[in-house]
Amino acid sequence: MQLATATGISQSAIAKWELERTEPTASMIIALAKFFGVTTDSLLGYQKAEAAGDPLPCGRKAP
């Protein structure tokens, strides 16, 4: 409830994400990143690849 109140995102939308019925929109991802004090990249699981310097999803290796 606190997340919904602080971000302006409905509680039902958050519940659907938790149940993997839907995914957040770009604007909701931005609101979540601001709430948690992180970048949208880190929220989405992206990090810099050590060798190439390209962002890749966590757990994936650079080609």
C-alpha cells in the first residue's frame, strides 16, 4: 500500500506485476526507480559488461 501511495501507481497494478499478469509501463518503471533511489537500468537488471562496456541483462555474457 505504501508503494502505491508514494508512487501514484494503483495497488491493483502492483498486484498484477507481482502475479506476473502484466508488466509495468515505462512511466511506471521511472516512478519505481525514483521511489527506490536507483536507475531504471538497475531496476531492469542491466549492468555494464566488463569487457565491452555495453549494458547487458544480468547473468548474460558479452559476445
